[in-house]
Amino acid sequence: MARFRRKMWITLLLFLLFVFGVMMGLKTLRPEGVGFVDGVGLELLPHLRYKADPSNRKSNIPSAEKPAESGTLPRNSKMEGQHSVTRVPTSDENLDHFPAVNYDLHAFYYSWYGNQQFDGKYIHWNHPMVPHWDPKIASSYPKGRHNPPEDISSNFYPELGAYSSRDPAVLNAHMKQFRAAAIGVLALSWYPPGLFDENGEPTEGLVPVILEAAHKYQLKVTFHIEPYEGRENSLYNNLKYIIDKYGSHPAFYRRKTHTGRSLPMFYIYDSYLTSPGSWANLFSKSGSNSVRNTQYDALFIALIVEEKHKNEILQAGFDGMYTYFATNGFSHGSSHQNWQTIKDFCDSNNLMFIPSVGPGYIDTSIRAWNNHNTRNRVNGKYYETAFSTALLVRPEIITITSFNEWHEGTQIEKAVPKKSSQIVYLDYLPHKPGIYLELTRKWAEKFRKEKEQWLM
């Protein structure tokens, strides 16, 4: 009996030692502080050569959507506004626990969402399925509209649900996410009063609220001008409207130029739809309706899609170019391998080159036939590769496509796992809902530090 008890105790001791060893071994497989590497090789990304037809994008879906000084704002510092030094905005939040914002990092922002509680109906979350232009191909894919809140027009599902852009709580949550990600400037998708995309409602009335919400978190707002009808003829008056109405707000973004002037900035989406000669009337010093050296002068940034747009942008009198699309290989401008060549052209012609980085792309919730343009997020590696490539060309500004363009799956806003009886949404697992905010914060700091080295 004594021998049996001794064998039992020895067996129990060995078992406990085995369990302890397994637990310690598992712990070593995931050391504390493990993070992402600084980008992966471009060879891991898709190299699909798809000739972009940009006219399809805006005609079929609503368009996608610096401070007084550029650079990084230290916590609780003051900034020089249009007329005077302004106080740090009063906030319910203690901003000390947020990172310093980088005003050279801009993210495209969309305020076109609506729900029944705030708008009396769902807006944009019920986006229709866009048919393929070839009727034979279109017949093979589903038609109709999405049916929120369980069925929304996105492959991902927001942590905030099918929200309204008019909900103050949502707007505050968005500004908090911007600040947590260290993004300094939101590039607001903008239509003139009374105008809107074909699936939305007017949103210009939200601009004052967005400016106030941004100011609360020491963020700035610039404008992403959408391609509304007659834009080339009315843009002067619309620029005047924006600057006269919002230019004195402390959250209105201005950037200090190399000449010492502090100017507003405007991104002009689908700028190639208007001829260089028409733009030159506004943007060249000798133009018939020139804004140059007037109170409505600004930095005007055109969209580069095709290679030929470089020279057209120069001829038109723009101040720079941005790439917008988060799809490496989709267009000449969005292809990472072309960024250095574009940057060299811009440097030679005194233009700004602003590459756009994104976490991935998938729009099959509204364009079921467009799977070949999907760009997998690869658990954040696609996003990090884009940032890494952008830094190689030493840009003055980097834009992010996007904060919340959910239809095209380019959002860095928090998303959560969700499924219904018919739909299983994509998510950010195995990471948390805020992983892309964390990655953005990491690269915002890296951008700031590298830029300091470039300027030395």
C-alpha cells in the first residue's frame, strides 16, 4: 500500500511539472510587447494591372470622400490661427493621454451616413448594388438594395453600428479615434449647399458641427471637393463660400508654405474630368478668374490617375497631386512602384506629391463583380507596406484612404465581427477593433521622426 501511495504521489508530481512546463512554453510563443514589423516586401502584395476607368467610380457610387502650421502639435500646446493665437479647446476629454497629432497626416472622411433615429431613414448603409456595365455580366450578379441594420453596404461592420453622421455621440467617437491615431487633419468630403451624391442627402450643414468636434480634440479640417455638376464654373464662388464662412474657425486647416504664407488646402477629386485650360483660368496667375494672390488663394491638390495627368496637372496650375485609391496597381497614381517617379516629377516642377495609403480594398458588397480589385489587408501588413513605401519618397504630407469609406472597405475606423443568418462580415481578427488606429499612430510617429531627419 505504501509503495502504491508513493507511485501515486510521484505520478502527480510529474503531471504538475508537465503542466507547468507546457504553460511556460506557450508563454514564450507570444512574448509581451510583440508588434508588427515595419512593412513587408511589395512582392507580397497583388500586382494586378487593371486599367482604371475612373468615370465608373463616381457615376456609380457616391464619391469618396493644416492647421495654422504644418507638423506635429505637442500635447496642450497653442497654435497660431488665422488672426490670433487661440486657446486649447475645452474638452470633456483629458487630452494628455492621447498621442501628439501629426498635421502632415490627413485622412479622408465621409459624413454621408444616416439612420432612422437621426435621419428618419437609412442613408448610404442601404446603397444599391451597382450593375456591371456589360448586361451579360450584370445578369450573373445580385441586384437591389441593402437592408440595414443587419444587411449594410459594406464587407465590414462598424463598431458603432449603422450610424448617423448627425449623431453627436458618433461624431465625438470619430474625433476621439482620429486623435488616438495621431491623425491631425480630416479631409472632409464636400458638396456645395443643396448638392449631394446620388445616394445621399445634403451634408454641408454638418460642417460647422464637424469643425467644433474637431477643435475639441485639437484636430483640423480641410475640404475634399467632390465632382458635382458644373464644378469648373462654380468652384470660385464655392471656394469663396468656404473661406468666408469657415476660414476664421480655429479648426480650419491652413498650411505654411515655403514663402511664409499660411494658406488653406483643397483636394480636388476627379480633377481630370475638367480640361487643364479650364482649371488654368482659376489656378494660374494670368487666369481670367484667377484666385492667385487674392484672399481666396490656397493650395489646390489634383488627383493623379493616369501617367499623362502629371503634365496636365502642371499645365492647369495646381499646387500638387494626390493618389487617393487604396489599391496598389489599380491606376498609375495608386501603384506604389510609380511613386518615386511621380515625386521626382513634382520636385522638378515645384509641386507637392501626396501619396495616399490605405489598409486594403474590397467593394464587393456594392460591386459584386469587382472581386479582382480586392486588396487583402493581410492582418495590417498591406497598410504598413503602403506607409513604408510612402516614406521612401519623403513626402511633405501623407493621406489615408480612408477613415470611414465603408462601401469600398478602405476604412481604418473600428470594425467588429458580425454575422446574421445570411451574412458573415469581414473583421480585423485576430486583432482588436482598433488595430488600424494603433498602426496609424505608430506610423504617424515614424513619419514625424523621419521627417525631422530629412530636414536636418
